[in-house]
Amino acid sequence: MAWIKRHLIAFAALAVLVYMLVPNIVVAVFSFNEPKGKFNYSFNEFSTAAWTNPCGTQGICESLGLSLQIGLIASITAAILGSMIAFALGRYRFRGRSATNLLIFMPMATPEVVMGSSLLTLFLALGVPSGEGAILIAHIMFCVSFVVVAVKARVATLDPKLEEAAADLGANPTQTFLRVTLPLAAPGIAAGTLLAFSLSFDDYIITNFNASPSSITFPMFVWGATARGVPVQVYVIGTVMFLLALLFVVTGQVIGKRRNRQVA
Amino acid sequence: MAESGVLPAPPTSAPPAARPLAEPRKRRNWVPYALLLPGMLWLVVFFVLPMITLGSQSLQEGNVDDGYVFTGNVGIYVDAFQQYWPQMVRSLLYAGTATVLALLLGYPLAYFIAQKAGRWKNVVLVLVVAPFFTSFLIRTLAWRTILSDDWFITQWARKLHITDLLQAVGLTSNDSLLFSQFAVIMGLTYNFLPFMILPLYTSLERLDPRLLEAAGDLYASPWQTFRKVTWPLSLPGVVAGTLLTFIPAAGDFINARLLGNTQTTMLGSVIDAQFLRVLDYPLAAALSFIMLLTIVTMVTIYVRKAGTEELL
């Protein structure tokens, strides 16, 4: 009893962790299911059919390709725009700072459905056609703030003396930036880009407001499939994404540790 | 990962102290503005401007085929309230409940990772963050399996009369768990839990364990230590976490549609349908604008009350 009492927090933490991970485990298990009927909600028979034929459902790989493409362009653009803002906020003092911070914070504090629908009204007013371009504009918009937060957190931990030292050693501002500041900020930029990619890749609500029938992203494909039965291939892709995310996060931590050791 | 800031905390919660900056930079005053310009322009054109067109769209009259004319028809807001107040109340209620639940569930886990996990710390953090990087829709669909009638959870809940209890308090309407208010709130809690845990973790990690020892040495009970030391010091994390959970939960309609029934429709769902299926743009825009104003007002009051204005 005393043992249980002493580890109460650990048990509570474990229970919450189980709650958070059970859906991922279910998705992985059901990717090996051969569903009876069109709905993949109860386990019928073990099968690797979906794994050996991940593109076996019409439209699934096209939508996946589109999501990857949008995710890459949006996250890289947001990473550039966001990192520039983060450097300005982290390294300079200027007028209009609090207004800038507020404008960065606002998109993170606005429900997606408001952002998506308001963009739709802008595009309607300007006559911008919905489709891939509109989706890209929207994704870059909501990703920028998250990149700023990630990069700013990193820039804030950097010692300005390192940059001063580079300047004292005769490096011009460009050299200082490229050789000192940028490499040191790289983990923050990488984390921000990864976060932006996953936000873009996963977005349904905002995308749906700005998509056209010819620009079906992966989440839109999944949503469309919920009514007529989600193909097992969706579970396969979900599992692969989870494993890739684990791999990315673990690699990031290992690299981070190594770098810290080198610096120390 | 966490220290490099995956955590979507309000931006200014980062180190408050303005570092004394090197003198020479002052001469190049245009540099920060040049760095800000492209990103800020993007946000002004594609975030601020749309809010204005949204407001304007709500005050227009007309139809999709013949176009719209601005008439300043404020009456649309009265219509919107009269027609959809149940969905508005429901959205706030569900999101509020999910936020409280996420705080209750997230706090022990965040505390464990920050103070107790030792060498398991990074492993547990990865496990908290990883689901967040995988598809929201697919994970929500998985709950349809987990809560389905033929799975053990519903079976056990029936045996233990939990289903009766849920039905008695009106969270479910029959002896199933799925497609009910219970399932929607559970789904919202699940989906936004990482947004609660990460800010909580960041503030609990900064908590000096020596303070807790000191409290113990001064004969505080564990509960008193929590009330007087841990909780007040974690408040910035609590405020950030509750905001980051409540805001997306209030606007969400995916959980309500996938796990709920026709009686659990949330405001987000109405906005989505009015814009994309009914094509009643003024009404949809009015509803969207109401949601924006409600949330901005609530967030402002909450942050003032919590006394953590420096967060914003």
C-alpha cells in the first residue's frame, strides 16, 4: 500500500500516457485487418494486404502526394519567414515590438474555423480561386507563428558574446550570421520546420475552406472516406506517419545531445 | 525537442529580460524591420485583412449567384444568436469541460516528466509529442473502434453500470458510449491534451526541487506543499495550457462529427456547413465573427483575472 502511495503520481502519469497512446496502437493493429464489410472498426482477420498495396484505393496516394508537396512548400516558406521574424525579435530592439508579438500570438489564439472562413471571404472578395495556391497561402499563414516561437526560444538561449567574439575576430556581419548565429539556431529552426510540416500535413479544417474538387489533400481524403468506410490503407499510412514521427523526434534528441556534448 | 520549443506557448512567455544589446547594432536600425517585413506582411494580408472581409461579409445581403451588396444589416447577428445559441453554448461548455479534464489529466503527467521521470524523461516526452505529429483524423477515428459496442471498454462499462451512470447524468442517451456527448468531450480532451502538457511541463521543469524539500522541512503536508508552492509556481504553464486547449477545442467540429450525434453539433460545424454547403455567406460570416469575438473576450478576461498579463 505504501509503495502504491509513494508512486501514485507515476501510476497516474502512466494511465494518462496509455490514454494518449491507445489510439495509435489501435491504428497500427487495424492496419493489419481484413475488414468484414466496408467499415474498419472491428477486427475480423489478420491480413497484410493493405501493407503490400498501400496505394490500392483510388485517390489515396494522389492525396498523400499533394499533402506532402503542400507540407514541404508551406513549412519551408514558413521557416524562412518565421526565422527572420524570430531573429528580429531575439536580436534587435525596435519600436513596434509588442505589436509584432501580438500579431504573432493572434493566429495561435484564433480557432481554425475562424481563420479558414475569414480567408475564404478574402478570397471571395478578391476573386482568388480556391485550390492548391489558396491552401498554400493559408498553411504558410498559420505555420509562421509556430516557427517564430520555436526559433525565438532557441535564439534567446544563445550567448550574444559568441557573436561579439566573431566580430572581434574580424568577421563581418554576414560571416558572423552564417558561421555563428545560424548554426547555433539550427536546432530551433529544424524543430520549427518539423512542427510546421506536421501542422500543414494534418490540417483539415482550414484546408477544407480553401480547397477545390481537384485539390484533395490527405486529411480531406480521410474525411471524405469516413462516410463510405475508411480504407485500411489509411491506417497503414497513419502507422507509418507515427513511426516516422518517433524516428524524427528520437533522431533530433540524439543529435541535440551529441551537439551539446561537443559544445560542453 | 522540448527545450528547442516545440511547445506552442504564447511567444512572450520566453525570457522576459531584455538583454543589453551591443552598441553597433543601433546604427543599423532598418535591419529588424527588413527581417520582419515579409512575414508580417503575410500575416497582415492573410490573417488581419480576412478578419475585416469576414466582418464586412456578415453585413452584406444578396446571394451566391447575383453577388452581395454591403447593407450594414446588423440584424443578421440577432438571427444568428436566435438560431444557433444552443450550438454556441454547447461549444463553450464542451471546450470548457475538456480543458478542465485535460488539466486534471495533464498535470500529473507533466509533473512526473518534469520532476520524477529521471532517465526516462526524454522517452516519456517523445511519447507525449509523437502522437501530436500523427494524423488527428485517423486518431479520432480510432476512438470509434475503442468505444464501439463490441469492445471491452463498453462491455465493462455496462457491467460496472458506468453506462447507466452516464445515461443518468445525460452524457449518453443509451447504453453505448459512442456517438454521445461523453464521446465528444472525451475526444476533445484526448486531442488537445499535448497542448496542455507541454506548457505545464515547461513551467514545472523550472520548479526547483529544493523549494519542495524546504516546504517539507517546514512541516507542510504534501497537499499544502502543492497548494502553496507547486501550483502557484506552475500558474504560467496552467494559463498557457488552458488557453491552448480551450481555443482549438471551442472551434473544433471534427470530434463532434466523428464521435457525436445530431444533438452534439458544435458551432464550428454550423459555420463549416453554412459556408460550404448552405452557401449562406452572411450568416456564416456572422457566426464566425461571433466565435472570434467571444473567444477574444474570454481570453482577455481570463488572462487579466489570472494575473498573468505578462504572458501576452
